[in-house]
Amino acid sequence: MKHPTSFLLGLAASVAVAGCSGYRPAPPAFHEALYQPYVMDAGDRLRITVFDQQNLSNTYSVDQAGYIAFPLVGSVPARGFTANQIEQQVAQKLRQGYLRDPDVTVEVDRYRPIFIMGEVGAPGQYSYVPGMTVQKAVAAAGGFTPRANQALVDVTRQINGEILTGSVVTSDPLLPGDTVYVRERLF
């Protein structure tokens, strides 16, 4: 072998490239989703208040099919709708023979959970808190293991019905329903 240093450099470069093959930068939609109005999905719990109607005011969960079961009017679609849109739907259904001019308010009582897997102390399902970052989620899951890659983590997120995965830094914000996967570091 004439040039052992060039062979070693080539080998090191191929190892480095192979190690990076799992890296997928987060698509632009990841960051755009942070500035869109929050839309409901299965697992969210809503606090719905109908002014002067104590029997109708309560918390309601969005079921697996994406609906809430509301008294008098039955199923109300919630998946993919904002709180304001759900307010309008409930009020419209209540106007159809139940209340003359219902004043309806919808707030998120509890967001759907996030999931944390991989090189963390206690992988599992965790409650989402508004303003949660990857770092805060990892802290809730017992922190990084000694083998964890602490620079980048993979986040899987559903955006407009499409499931996307990308690598993000730990200071990136999370959204309800996200799945965080902490990979093992290479060295």
C-alpha cells in the first residue's frame, strides 16, 4: 500500500458519513406548525362551558374517532378543528331546537400526551405542558442515559394528517402528540 494515510482518511470519512446517515433535518413544516392555531385530536380533553347551562358545562374527551359526545346534540367532530371552530359547531347544534342563543366557550383542559423513547432514564408516555421543549421532556423522562446523543434527537409529529420525522436540537419546542426518540451516540 503506497499511501496508508490516504487509506485511513478515506476509512474515517466513510465511517463519519455512515454515522450521519440517520440524520434527517426537521422539515420546514415542523417549525411552521408551532405558529398555527392548535387543532384537536384523539386524547385531548376539552372544557366546554355553555353560559347559564350548568348541566351542559363539563369536560369532554376527544375519542379515537375524533369526536366529542355532547349532551342533547350527540357527536360533534373535533379532530382537525380549533377551539373556536368547535365552539361554533356546538352552538349551531344547540340552536337547532335546544337553546335560543347559546354562548359556548371551549378551552383545552388537558393536551394529548407526548411519548419519549430511547436513551432516557424512564421511557414512556408523559403529559404535555404548553411551552415544553425536548430538553424539558427528556428531564421529565429521567434525563439522558450515559450513552445518549445529547445534541440531536428525532421527533415524529403529525402535521395536516401526514406523519413527519426529523432531527432537532434539544431546545426545540414540542407539540402535543409528538414522539421523541433519543438515539445512542456513536462514540
